[in-house]
Amino acid sequence: MPDLNEIRWQGDSRRVTHGFPKGARNALGKELTRIQMGLQPRNGKWLTGVGRSVQEIRIAYSKEAYRVIYVTKLADCIYVLHAFHKKSKTGIETPKEEIDLAKKRYKELVQSLRRS
């Protein structure tokens, strides 16, 4: 098995994902393993408005939607910026407040990596 890139969790993202139902957590684990191996997620979406190399993993489980926003290609790690249960029943867009939080965490991450 190849070396897997380390995953680092930002903010409350790890705690939030632990609150996902077991099936959604299992699906997320499989997607994160794919990403660690250098593959693309099966159901991902680029979020270039958030930052470079930022993607969203989209998980559908039991008629519910779960999202995890992450960034790769920063210091050879995968940084999970934000995770949430998408509750909007109208439209497929990621809610603005979720994008704004991911942007904030991305900027903070980039600044902290520059300082170190």
C-alpha cells in the first residue's frame, strides 16, 4: 500500500463528521482514503472560489446530504476545512455561510503555514 498523505482537521470539522450517521461516516472514510492515495473523490466538486486545490466531497446517505470541504497540495497534507449536514431542500448550491466559513479557515491555514 502506498504512503498515505496525512489528514489534518481544521476548526470543528472532525467533531462534526463524527456526528454524521454511520453510513455517511463510512462513505466519507472511503473518499478520504481515495484522496490520501492521490485519487479524486467519486462525487466531488471543485470550489475554486474558496481557494486553490479546494474541493467538496458530496455524500448522499438515507435521503440526506453531507458535505466535507477539504484542500490538498498544502505542505503534503490534506486539510479538512469544514464539514456540515446540508439541510437546504431548495437548490443544489452550497449555502453561502458554509462557503464563507471554509474561505475563512482556508485563509487562516495559508497564513499559519507561511509563518511556520
